[in-house]
Amino acid sequence: MKDRTRLVTAGRNPRQQHGIVNPPLYRASTVLFPTLDALEGARPGEGVYYGRYGTPTTFALEEALSEIEGEGARSVALGSGKAAIVMTLLALLEPGDHLLMVDSVYHPTRACCDKLLKRLGIETTYYDPRIGAGIETLMREETRVVFLESPGSLTFEVQDTPAITEAARRRGIVSVLDNTWGTALLFKGLERGVDVVIQAATKYVGGHADLMMGVVSAREPVWERLRQAIDQFGAPASPDDCWLALRGLRTLGVRLRQHQDAGLRVAEWLAGRPEVAEVLHPALPSFPDHELWKRDFAGASGLFGFVLRPCTRAGLAAMLDGLELFGMGYSWGGYESLLIPTHPAKVRTATRWDVDGQTMRIHIGLEDPDDLIADLDAGLARLHA
Ligand SMILES: *Cc1c(COP(=O)(O)O)cnc(C)c1O
């Protein structure tokens, strides 16, 4: 079966639900057992046990996501993408361990390394997202995890994931990928050698700017170790959010295709504007990592960056404050378009972000791209007015 078909069929069984198409929303804390034998024989992780371990709604979502992630994957849904990242790192690392973290990582992940992990005696080395097989030179005796995020947050470098995971596997180091940008539809992490794939389902899986969720997917032998440690946090995604995420998942394929097509149109339009110095979009042939993206990805999503030529803050404010269709706010992946200025140079330590001008992050939603371009056109006219 192809992914687009799986998105429709996975995680539901109408015949067990009175013929109703969608799995019902089960909320629960207590689960009753009919006999002493059943009570004493039940185990968490094997069917319905107690609300904290999930309800049939949670399991339906986790099963569907696992099926799309690929053969043998198991998944757990947690309260946010950030929670999924932090719990995974805490599950895999101990005091004295060393972590290799990509320099273009989502900033709250960096904050976890610099604060929480540091306090626990776990050392982080940041590496160049374009390091490829050269990652080997940074691996030490105590290195336990190499963390990737591709394309990188804000700057969109595409990593050579197969080369990095291959180097990690040779040394018994666990590789973890934040795959939020592409989802399993555009990049199959486990098939590319990644041991643990994380995504903020808050973004494209939810797709409607109305839920927070993180998902961790892995295969054996890493899965069981991960699941047991994550269980210790006792912080599952709520069944209500799982139900919404399952609903979002059904349309992920068509939404992503639309985000991609409209995103590329806007990216190409921006690239031709005199106010724009550079467009940071892996699907543009001018982008430095374009060939890697073409080799490894099945498409592009609707999130990318661009660099405005130097402008005043007043000009930038005039441009952004007057936009009618683009909102300013964090997160992305919903049906609505967003545009914010970003500051990658401030947070990097292993590499430099050296551009002359203002870096921006743009999310292209499901509006008609003609209208989005008209809104941006008027905005750029205000930039130097
Ligand atoms: C948004 C985001 C996260 C965090 O997800 P939340 O659900 O907001 O906690 C993690 N990684 C990336 C790449 C993101 O864009």
C-alpha cells in the first residue's frame, strides 16, 4: 500500500465500531477489570490498563503513525514536540555521557542541552549541519547519541543523514532525528538508518493550529528501552488531542502537497525580488543542499526561509504589521500562513550565520498563492517606503 492510502486506512476498524468510520474518543483514568484474575494478569503496555498508558484513541493514533513510519516501527504520543525531545534525550543519556547535537537545531532543544542536560553532567558538542561523514572525528568513547534535525530550524540546511547514521551505527551510538519539517511522508527516517524519529505533531499532523503533541517512533532494540524510560515521566498526550491528530492525519497527504506547491511558487517569486538577497528553500536548485534534498526527500513542506537585504526596523515593522494574510506567531504547519523575523546568528556556536540582512521564516498555508503573493508584494513595497 502507498502512504496516501495508509493515511486513510490506518488505525481504524469500522466493523468493531458499529460501522462508524472514525475511532471514537475514549477518555479515561480508571479502567475496570471484571475479575481478580484479570486485574492481576493485566500489564501496562498490553492493551487498556490505566488512563496514563493511553486509551483505544491513543492506540489508534500511535498505530497509524507507526504504520506510516515504516515496517516494525512503534510510536508513543506525548504532550508536545519539546516533551518528546527531552524525554528521548533523558531516556538515552546518563551523567558522564556525551551528546552530538546539530548546530542548526530547534532552539528549545538547544536550551535543554545547555541547561537541563548540562546540570545532569551530560556534555553536548554542537556540530556543523553540513559535516556529513566527518561527524566521526567528533565521536568519543562516551558519545551515546547523535541528534539530527533536517532541514535545520530557521536556516534549512539538509543533513547527509545516511552518512551520519552509518558512522553512528559503526560505533554503537544511537541516532535521533527531529523530522518535523518533512514528516514520514517526505522523509522515512528509519529506512535511512535513524534509530529514533521524533516529530512535533503540533505542526503538520495536527495541521489546524489547535493542538500540541510530540511523537517518538523507533524499532527494536531501541524501542523497548525508550518506551520504558518514557513511561517513567507519566506524561502522555491527551485522548482528545490524539483524536484531533488522527483527524489531521487523514488529510496530511493532500495538505502537504498543497503546502509544497504553493510554497515553491512563493519561494520562486521571492527569489526574483530585488529586496530579497537569498531564499532558503531546499527544493530550489540554487540552495546549497539541493542535491541532498533531491536524493533523500520525497517532496517539500511549506516552511522555508529568506534573507531580506539590509533594511531599517521601522521598515520591517511597516512591512509585517500591515500584512493581511500572514500572521506573526510561533509554531507552523497549520492551514494558515505565517511570517516572522529570525535571529540564527545569535544562537550558533559551531558554525556562523553570516548574512548581510534580516533572516525571515515563512510558512505557506492553504490560501491561494496569488493572494499570498499580492500580500507580500504590498508588504515589500512598505519596507522602503
Ligand atoms: C515546533 C517544533 C518542535 C517543538 O514542538 P512543540 O509541540 O511546539 O513543543 C520541535 N522541533 C521542531 C523542528 C519544531 O519546529
